[in-house]
Amino acid sequence: MFKSEFLDRYFPEDVRGKKEIEFLEMKPGTMSVTEYAAKFVELAKFNPHYTHETAEFSKCIKFENSLRADIKRPIGYQKIRIFSELVSSCRIYEEDSEAEFLSTKQLK
């Protein structure tokens, strides 16, 4: 109830609509997993389809499907459906991949 009242008072319907569209079309691009997750959580608040009961599963599906292919491929097989765990696994994988790349580059 508070969330609904807050959004109605401080975010007019047209702004909420724009934020919802931004969320639906959002892609990570060059953002890190941490940056993308923060933006994702911020914009997910404006999506009326995420009820408390279904939000966790839906957020995981949307987040996972919009990841860069190099992260999505290994993470997708794990079928993680708790959002915080999914973000954590993606972040760790990203950091490990970058460290491996830098290590390989330094050896050459």
C-alpha cells in the first residue's frame, strides 16, 4: 500500500510509464553486472507486473535473459531463482573472467 501511495504521489503516471518502458527495453550494454543490477532494481519498482509473490522468479528470468552472452551462457545452466544469488553469481563470474583475461594478457 505504501509503495502504491508513494508512486502515485511522487511519480506521475506518465513518468511511471516511461520508467516501465525503460525497464522492459533495458540491456546491460557496457555496464558491469553490479551497475546493471542496481539499474535493474531501480527500474523494476515501476513495473506493475511484479507482484510480491512473483517478483523474485520474474526478476531472475528478466535479468538472466538480458545478460551479455558471455555471462548468460554459464550462469543460465544454474537456474538460480533467488535474485540476490543470481546477481552475486553473475558478479563473481564477471570478476573471475576479467581476472583471467588480464592474467592471460600479461603472459603474452
